[in-house]
Amino acid sequence: MALSRRTFSALTGCAALGFAMGGSGGPGAPSAFAARGVPTGPAPAAPRADGRRHTVGFDPYSLLVDGRRLVVWSGEMHPFRLPSPSLWRDVLQKMRAHGFNAVSVYVSWNYHSPAPGRFDFTGVRDLDLFLRTAAETGLYVILRPGPYINAEVDGGGFPGWLTVTKGTARTADPTYLRHVDAWLTQVNRIARRHLYTRGRGTVLLYQLENEYDSHVTEPTGRAYMSHLYKKVRADGIDVPLFHNDKGRNGHWTPGSFDTGGEEGGYLYGFDGYPSPSQNPPDWGKFGKGGPTGGSTASPNTPGFVPEFGGGWFDPWGGAWFDGKGYPEARRTRDSAYERRFYLTNLANGLTLHNVYMTFGGTSWGWLPAPVVYTSYDYGAAIDEARNVTPKMAPMHQLGHLFQRVPDFARLDRAADVTVAGLKVYHLANPDTGAHVYVTRNDGTEPVTADLPTNTGKLRITVPARDARMLATGLRLGRRKMRHSTAQPVMSVTAGARDVAVFAGRRGDMADLVLDCPQEPNVTRLDPEAGWAYEGGELHVSAPLGEAGLSRVLVTGGETETPLVLLFADDDTSMRIFPYDTPAGTLVVYGPALLRHAEVHGSEVRLTGDLDGESVMEVWGPRGVDTLVWNGRRVPTRTTLSGSLMTTAPLPGVPEVRLPELTGWRMRTENPEAGPGFDDSRWRRADRTASYSTTPVPKGGPVLFADDYGFHYGDVWYRGTFSGSTGIESVSLAYSSGTQGLLMAWLDGEPLGTHRLPVPDKTTTIRKGTWEATATFPVRPELRSPGRHVLSVLVRRMQHDQDGKGDDTHKAARGLTSVSFTGAAPKVSWRLQGERAVDPVRGPLNTGGLYGEREGWHLPGLRDRDWEPVTFPREERRQGVTWYRTTFRLSVPGDVDASVGLRLEDDPYRAYRAQIFLNGWNMGQYINNVGPQHTFVLPNGILRTRGTNTLALAVLSEFTTLSGPGKVGLTLMGAAAGGLPVTPVPSPGH
């Protein structure tokens, strides 16, 4: 459909853009709203599917939702990396509770499309369910459906079948665009039902393409981006669209292609993953400026970073983090890293901020790209086992600050401030007069100095490689804060009182000054706090973290509304949760997580998690006198500050006992290696041409697995020929993702195994396609006349991504050519990979192992005739061996336990294992490469109160003894509370 032209009103000297239902373009078309300017004011209420129409616009400062300024504080999670829909709500609730007001999500084309024209949005792929859950949780959604997503997933999200299509991806090639349009039609049909503008969901922003830095100056690139823009708008998506620049290149800014500039509701964003070893860059107000300066490339739109590093990915072998894995990523990109970099972004005017990743999850099955192993923990604030880690503290504090203190949505650069040893950013709100100071220490020693502010000098200490944010002139309800050396976290009105929270490092002294023209009454509710009144100023001080939370009550003076001041260190601050209800706002202190809150008459009903014994305290509406926690009434008393506090600590987490894994049974497979195996139903390798970027050998045939419809997991080849008398050796060329492997047999006798090298940190860490030739001698006893069968198993790993837009995802996987020395027999090839797509688990679950094709990974298999075995196990064999057992869990119903599978062995033993839980492929373990040894078993797939089937498909390389060694369950986290989990279907035999 043709898009109507819109006109827009000037807003404070620049274009203020809004989108709403209706208008001149018909239903769903964008339309403008006029405004004189949007001063600082309360942020919009938490979003929900309320049935009302909303406007979403922007000016240079921020987004404007229904005419109110919104700072977007978003976290990235990928539903496809958590294949248990019940747990989506768990992660989303943790994000909301810890200050995020938005979730950013990729939609991975390969996950939903097993074949051209076929799409599946059911079960674990139910995008509609995820978007409903986000709305019910009160989070905006930033939707990122590609078509290319990168994301360290197979093919960058492109489906395997796209590798064998004509045309060049990520260009205006008509064949590619036809497939793209089919994909977007399906996604947008769902997204349209959840647009916040229509009141049916909370989709706030929508991304066009992903880090597209190819063909930028070429007509095909501009035509491609224009096509995507028009397609999405034609599908009725009327929220602002954006693209995320891969770096600060000034690519795809408003007006650079056919969007009508900002008037088309289009935003510029850029991604950033700075190393913790460098100083935080200025990508905005304090930077160099211009088209490559970050947000200055688009001065009429708000500063937007669609991806900013919340961790980093790790390759096979763990080269990024010296083999220490994601715990090291979390250590090097810790709370101090976040304060330094995220506060610098705030100072630079970036008011749309998405942390990639906030929950990484698991690249289960054949989902991971070649550059990563199974775990996608990422060193994120919420770890792979869904535990909130200490590095969440800065995000919790900043997120609640942006939602509860509106001054931060509109900040201008103010007069420069210089302090020896510190980098200082000074900003001010032109409406409220509040000032913000970000102080950063890039050195290796703490710096103590006097910070000049508009209210006088403040004595502060900034630890090495850390940062602090201070503010002056903020309103704390009915009173005004002159200044504070502790960072403000929130200011809310809870019932008849105002509540303000401040936080800092444990051991810091918080000094706060309130403007009080009349002397107030001050009550020290905890003994460590102190106060003094002099000259119209109330001085309050408290050591942070000395005894948990420090409370001070201020009453009287110029207002009758009490003010409760709460001082916390970082850990304690993460146990303070605001929650808005129809009856008013609550502030809850104590639990590890607050999931939901309601007020019914005089009752406050809370649900959430405890990770240990905890006192609970609630400030809420007048008349509340009863506290119900997770459905149980708990004894309370009313405190001097008007809160309800439990009279005794609530109990912690009951013991969770995990069984030992015993009762293993074993069966060897790979009958395909034998000369008598019936391969008559396998695909004949009869193609002579391919759309792959890998050249077809002269004379053919094409042996690339994708060309025959086999896109994921292992693939078998059987070459039949006559006469081997003169053959001295066979050379098998193959192409694979990282850590690909090849095994060969001649007439059932092993020729050998070849494996690609482990990536190094300097040259191959990002390499996505590896090519090698394995040459095996043919022993004299294998040379004879007659029929012979050369059998080859290739573990292809995954397809390369296509980050540069040059079709690297089309590089061949599997055998590429075969040659012999001493003779040149004519070989007839057949090959076999994965069978029909699992309708529940999807296309990425299984590959072409014999046991997978026969269902040996599935629950319900009759395996009583398999050989009983015990671990540890020592075996020297080339090929595949399967191990199976069952185990039963009895986790208490009110406990959320995260369970993992731990594998350990002699690090020199060369073997790998695919891990199947109840038929779901939960990842790949490579014993002598690592670094991953523990694999998360997500609840829902894991029956925490029932029987589970565990299967290991072990590939042994023959070069060493192989295991498995120790195999056991491990508790990765537990909380009292949690959410009900619906079992994910695990169909079996």
C-alpha cells in the first residue's frame, strides 16, 4: 500500500514525531500530534494491553509516549534461547523488578521456518505468547525480526534452506526479497496484534535489519533498506522503526534512504561493545560529534544504543577469557564496568539504552553459530541458570531512577567541571534546575577529591576503574534535596508518605542535605544514621551496608507529608522494589525478588522469591494492616515510619536433594560404516551445480549437505566403488563450522579421524568457516578387487553468519571433494542427514546420527536390551556410542530449583557428547576443548517433580581413550517461590 505523506509540527526548534491509530493514511497509518514542547514531568505509567490508543513519538531528548518523556531502559533476552515458555515470565519479571521497563528480542527466522513457505509459531516458538507475557509483565517490547539478526546463531538467523537459494542475501535481489517478504508477513501479522499504539500490546519500537554495514553506498543496499521500510509500514507496523549501526559509522540515518527522514518515524541507533580495558567513549554530547560520533549523526532524534555490552560471547576453547568461561566475562564486565560505561552513556544523552545481553540463555541444539559453544550465558546480569547476579545492582538502581525521577529524561550539557584524577560530566535539566554529575575514575588507584557543584563542594571518593553519579536539586516528594553524595535510586509516594532511596558502595558514607526552611522532626529508625539541622538545611548521614538498610524519618517543618529516607549499599538496594497498584504505589524491602503486588482492602498481597531468611517491610496506602506473602498471611507490626514489617524473618529455601545418575545402559551405533548397510533410501549425490559460495570441484559431483536438504547436525556419506587394489591413500576435503570433525571407514574398518583446530585469540577466534583436507593411508589389507564402500561421518557444526552481507552463510558444509592416490576409482555417492523436522522441538534439535534417526534420544525407547554400564568409562573406539538412563526428581513444589548436568573427565581424552534431556538436544560437550562442563537443564523440559530420560551420544575419536567420566546433576540455584511451570511436551516412542 502507498504511504500517505504526513506533516508535523515543530517542537522546541526540531521535529517532534508521534504515531497513532488512524489519520489520513487509513487504519494503522502514522499520524502526527501537535505539541508546543514537552517539559519534564512524570514518566508514562507502566505499559499494558489496555485497549486504548497511544502515541509514540520523539524529539532530540527522548521518546514521547502519550506526550510524556520516556527513558527506555531495556534488556535483551531471546525466547528461542530458553525453550520453556513458563520461564519467559520468570525472566521478564526479574527484569521488570530490577528496573527495566523494556525487553529487546530477536526473532530468529531459522527457528520458525524449516522449509520455504513453512512457518511455525507454536509451542516454544509462540511469539504471540511471548508478546502477551511481556505486556502482562508491564514491559515495552523492542522487536527485532531481522530478516538477518547475527546474534551468534546458526547462519545469523537465516534458515538453512536459504543457503541453497538463488540470489544474494541482504541485497535487493528479487529472489531473496521474495523469501524476506514471506517471513516478514508472518512476523508482522503477529506483531501488529501487539502494537502499543493500538492498545493491544506493548511493542514500542521495531528494527529494520541488523548492523547492516554492507552495500551502504550502493544502489542495491539503499533499495534493500527502502524495501524493508515500505514492507513493514505496508504491513501496518506504525511504531517508530530503526536500524542499529554496527559501530559509529553514520550509516542509515534518517533521510539516507526512502523513509522521509524523521518524518517517517525512523530512528538512528548504534551499537557499542567497548572493552573493559579501555576508557568509556563519548558517543554523544561530550564526544567529537559529527556523522561518526554516535548520536550526533542524527541530531534530531534521541540518543539510541540498541545494543550496549552487558557481557561478551566466548568461543570454543574459551580464548576470550583464558579458558575460564563466562564467570570470567562476568568478573571483567562487572558492576564497576557498568557504572563507568552506562553512566558515561547517560552523560552523553543516550536515553534509549538496551543492554545486550541481560539474560543470555542457552544456544541449545544446533542453534549456536560457529563462534560460540552451547552456553550463551554471556556474563550477563541474569546468568544462564536464571540467577540474578551482583552485577545487576547498577541496572536496578539506574532503571528505577529513570522511571521514578523524571529529571533524567531531559538533560543538557552544563558548565565544565575539572577535578584532578577524575573525568567529570556535568549536566542540568532546563525545566527543574536539577544538576547531575557523573564522576569517573579511569586510574588504578582510588581518588578522593572535592567535587565543585552548583551547591558547593562535595567530598567524594571514587574507587579505581569505577564511577559515581551525584545529583543536586532533585525533588523528593514534597521536599527538595540540596545534594547527596550517594546516588539517588528512586523517589515515590507510598500512601501518606514520600519514600526516597539512595545507594552506593558498601562502606561508603552517604551525606544528604535537604532544603528545610523550617526545622523538621527527625527520627533515626536505625542506630547507625546521624543528622543535624543548621541554617535551613537538614544534614543526614549514614554508612552504607553496615547493618543492611538504614532508615531515617523526616516529619513536620514546611510540609506535613512524612519523608522516609532509605540508605542502602548495592546488595541491599537490589532488595528494594517499587510497585504500582490501582490503590497506589508500594515500596517493598526484603525479598530476593518481588514478582507481583496487589492491595485488597487492608491486605497487601505479594508474590516473589526468597533466597534465604529475610525480614520483609512494606510502605503502602493508608489503612493497610495485613501482609500476605505467596498466599500465606505473615505476622507483622507497624513501624514508626508507617511501614508493615514482619515480626520474624521469613524462612529461606528448603533443601533440594538431587539423585546420583546410575542405571546407565550403552549401545554402539554407526552401522553406516559397514559395507552391508542398506543406503538405498539415502539421497544420491547427483547435482553438478550449487548456489554455495564454495566452488564445486571440476567434474563434480556436489557433495555439500545443504544442497540435498540436510541443514543441521551430522551428515553421513557412503561412496561405493569397484576395486581398491592400487589405492594408497584417500583425501577427504570438507568444510565446517568451528570444531568440525570427520571420521572415515573403508569397508567398516576405521581409516581415522580429523578435527579442526581450536580457535586462537588473535587470528581465528571469529572464523566462521573452516576448510581442511583429511588424508588417510589405505592399509594393504584393505586393497582388493570387488565392491568397496567408503563411509564418512562429518560433524558440520553450524553455518557461518553473514555479517558482511557477502553470503558467507552459503559456504558449504560437509564433504566438498574426494580424491585418491595410486588409483582413480569412479565413486557413486549417497548421503543422509537429519530426518523430518520434529514438530515439537523444531528443525534445530537433531542431526543425522543413526541413533537420532531411530529415536534413541527420545523418552519411552525400549532400551532394556542395551548393555548395562557404569561411569567413569574408558573406551578406545572410532565412532558413536549412546548412553541412556532415567532419573526422578522431587523438588518441593514451592521451590524454583535450577539444575544442571556436569561432565568431567581427563582433559586429554578426545571425545564429544550431544546431551539429550527428554528428547531435547541441550547442547554439545567437547571434553578436551571446553571450556563448558555444566549444561543448564531448563525447568519445563526438566521434570522437577517426575521422571526424566537422559541420553548421551558420544563421538569417540580413537586417538585416545574416551569416556564419559563423571556425569552428575548439580544445583545451580534455588529460591523459595518461583512460578508454576507447565511441562514442555517431550514426545517419545
